[in-house]
Amino acid sequence: MFLCWSAKGGSGTTVIAAALALVLSQRSATTVVDLAGDLPAALGIAEPGGPGVREWMASPTADTPALDRLHVPVSDSLQLLPRGSAQPIVERWTDLAAALVQRTTVIDAGTGIPPAALLAAADHNLLVTRPCYLALRLAAASGVQPSGIVLVGEPGRALTARDIERAVGAPVVAELHYDPAVARAVDAGLLAARLPATLAHALMRALKRAA
């Protein structure tokens, strides 16, 4: 299980989660879980109109087969678990974590501190951040210790990967330099069909470091 989150909005968490799921799906069947609401758009698929993970969590009796029925196919080896819109039962985060550890999973947890049950269950807890002082302050104050950092570079920033590692206390496992091809792929809805090589290669290196 890979849990992707950011301390500050606009860091690129959804794109990283989508791309990581696409890379993993080349090896085995993968589920990507949308807790932030933007994965369908990032993957270039139609917005699911039915229930999602929040509806499953709103039902105290919903089981793992019921969760499986909510999946939306993205490709032959990648499925999306959509967000939904219901108010989840807080205690159900533990049930969700237990259901998700049974498969190769990438979770887009969005901005802010992820649920404790998902943090505890995740094999890889990845902070997605830009080299931004404000983002680093929030990450350091969150109390969450990531297992690795995905650094999304920005031209003109003074902070280096070493600075980020020292501030957060975790290694940078992937450093993504600015590539307009990534933005074009997302804007055109072609990320799943035409994953930019720079993004794929950086995440493949990150997976090797995490292994």
C-alpha cells in the first residue's frame, strides 16, 4: 500500500498518485483510491456517477465484496475506487485499511494529515511536496513521519533536496524536475494513455529505492 499525501495544496499529490498507480499496474493488478476527488479527471476518465468509498464507509455493515463492486475500470490492470460524497463513519477507516491491504493499492489522501488507520497500514507513506518553505513548515508541524518524500521541483526555488530531507527527517525517494509534458498530459486527459517518460522513470526509481 502506497499512501500519498501533502501538507499544502497544489503540491501535485493527485498526479503523483495517478502516475504511481499506472506504473505499478504494469507489474500487477492495482487499485487507486480517490480520497481527494480529482483522480478521474487526472486519469482522463468520466466522472463516476455512482457511490464511492465514502458511501461504503457510511454503512456500518458494508463488507469487502461490497467495496469491490464500487471499483471503476481504468485499464485492464488498473481500477479506481472513487471518492463518493457521503459522510463516512470515522471508525470505518480501520475497516477500509484492512480491506485495502489485501491488494496492490495507491491512495490519494489529498491535503492534510491522513487518517491514522491508513498511516498505520501503509507500507509506504509518501509526502508529496514542492520545495516551498510554507509547505515544509506544515509538514514538519503535522507530526506525521513519512517513509519517503516525492519532491516536485519548481524553477527558481532556493531549497534543495538535502534541505527538504533535513526539514522533514525523511529521504527524497523521487525528485521530479519541471516538465511541461506532464501538465499537457493531465490537461488533455492523456495521463493514463500517454504517461510522460520523465515522470514514469522517476517513480520507477522511487519504487526500486522503496523495495
